Amino acid sequence: MEYNEICGKRQLEFMKQFDYIREAGTDGEEKAALEIQRELKSFGVDSRLEEFEIDTWRILKAEFTVTEPFEKTYTVAGYGRCGSTPADGIEAPFLYAENGDDINLSQAKGKIVLVNNPVNKDMYKKLVHAGAAAFLSITGTPIDEGPDRLLYTRGVPKMEETPIQGLVIHHRDAMELVEAGACRARLTLLQEPEKAVSHNVIARIQGTEVPDEILTLTAHYDSVPQGPGAYDNMAACAIILELCRYFKAHTPRRTLEFIWFGAEEKGLLGSRNYTEVHKDELKHHCFNMNVDLAGQLVGGTVIGVTGDPSICSMIEYMAHETGIGMVTRNAIWGSDSNTFAWNGVPAMTLNRDGFGMHTRHDIVDYISPWSLERSARLLGHIAESLGNIPVIPFKREIPETFMKELDRYFGR
């Protein structure tokens, strides 16, 4: 690989155009998709937008009031995609269940239950099984002040049945609830389902000798509503854009497809739509190289591989060739690589430690051109090696243990 053609400063300049929130289904997200297309066109690469519809919600009312042994109403935000309580809310005993362990949840029947962490699908099902009347989850830290005290809606994963509703409360208010001995409360959540539109941006560089074998380089460009998502994940978008520029001039034997996914933060919706629309083509896909969380100066790089363990050894060997430090983990990863693996395509996610994910502090000021360049060089070397090697040197299959984990992850 011609490393002198990979430029971290150029990647950083590209990122500076995206200092705004790009929540899925909003004008900000669409604006970003069009800007990525313009940048691709500037160095001669055609691209297309693939539009898809997403389920979202509008919160009409979110309210939480302690009624015994004192009365106080707290600032809260709602969980979307879990329906509405009766108009006058649900009043019930209150329970702090910490991490939602079995012992605490054995006391949850008929109660409004406070848990420490965001409620994912497994925790939601545990709360329902325990007979909880409703739930709250904690966000933030005990030292937050001013803008850091702001709350944002969350969404439970899409499920067939959502019999209980939930809210988000700030860490400091949660501390007060527990310390003051709240024992009864009223929770109200009213919402309406809505539809919105997101897009995937797709560019392809056709292989010179084996064009029917496809390698994908992917990243998501949407952000959470809390901040502009430089580290999560516009840095990754800049990395694969830089590699698209490079491979435009150095076309490999195999086809490379570059995809910037929308709506990842809503549940990997962009990659799930891509694999559904391109289902018949997936048999030609050899490997997915995803990037999620990148670009900060101080940190370590991990490549999570969802595929045969031999892929880890291969990547470690390639990393030694570049002299760029990293480690591998053979595991499923909470990013778009999971979607490819679930559809039978071996996949990886390149991930670098960093600060500020899902907060207002996730800004371009903390992104390093040195880090961007190193990650692009590492990923570029892997992509170029696989793009030109005579035969892909690993099995195109996902170990059964990973498939079982992925089935649970996606709720099959």
C-alpha cells in the first residue's frame, strides 16, 4: 500500500463539515448523506442513495411523580417504541432493582422498577417476566451540571409485544429517590408511533479480475441526539472515504463496496435494510470490514472478528506488517458487522478507545489526524491484501456459537 497517499489531515478537514446532530430520520442525517455523496463525486466516484423507512415515535407526555412518603415530580424522558400507559398514568409501589439481578427482580411484581442501565431487549423481557408494572433507567453521572443534566428519549428494541412502559431519569435524581426512601410513585408515558426516512450511501469500485467477489468497507454516519458524533462515528466515515479515494487510484482484483449506513443508532437499521435489499447478492460477499468508534489520539485499537478464529491470526499478521499496534477479539460486536455475520458473511469491526460517546462532548476537537491516518493505513492494508490475494484465506462461515448469540441479539 502507498502509505504516503493516506492523509489524516484531509480526513479531519472532511469531518469538520459535520459538526451537527445527525439523528436518524432527520434533516441533519439527510444533509450528511448528500455531503458524503458530494465528497465522493469530487474525486470521481459515483454513488447512490438507498432510501428506507424507519419506525420512530413522538413522545406526547413523560412524567414521574413520587407519591409516598413525599410528593415530588422529577424531570424524565420517555422510552419510545413501548406504547403508552393509561392517560392518568400508573401508580404503584416503587423498587430500586440495581442491575436487575434475579434476587432484586423477585420483588418486582406490580411495582415501578428502577434499574441502573439502559433497558435492552433482555432486560425488558426480564422486567416483563418479573411482573413489573413499569420501569425507569438511569442516565448521566453524579457530577453532571448544566447541559449535561439534559435527558433524551431512548427506544426499546423492536418487539412484538411491549406490555410495560418506561422512562429515563438522571443519575442525581435517582440517587435522591433511593436515599429519600421513595416507596410509591406514578409514571405516565404517552406516545404516538411515526415513520421517518433514512438512507444508505453506497459506492462501488469494480474489481479488475474477480469482480463477483465482494469486500465491504462500512461505517454509520448517523449520530445520537445528544451530540454531533465525531468519534461515534464520523471519524469512521472519514476513514473509509479516504480508502475509497485510495482504491479509486489502486483498483484491486476483487470488488470493493463502500457503505455509509444510516440509522445505526436506532438498532443497526441501515445495515439490516442493506442485507435485506441485497439478500440475493450476499453469497458473493467475502468479508465485511466495519469501523465504529475511531479517531481519538490516546487509546488502543481493537478489531472484533465475528467469524472463524483464523481471521484473527490473519489480521494480526497483517498488522505486524504495518507496525501498527492492535489486538483482536473473536466475538460478536455491537455494530453493523453483526448484521453481515448474522447473514453468513464473516465480519470485523475496527474500534478505538475514546471519550464522549453518546454525549455532547463527542466533538471534532478531540479527533486526531495521526489517529485517523493510522487506522486508515491499518484497514487499508487489510483491504488491499484481501482484495488482491489469489484465494480468500479463511472459511466463509460463522461459527455456530456466534450464530446462536446473533440470533439472541437480533431476537430471532
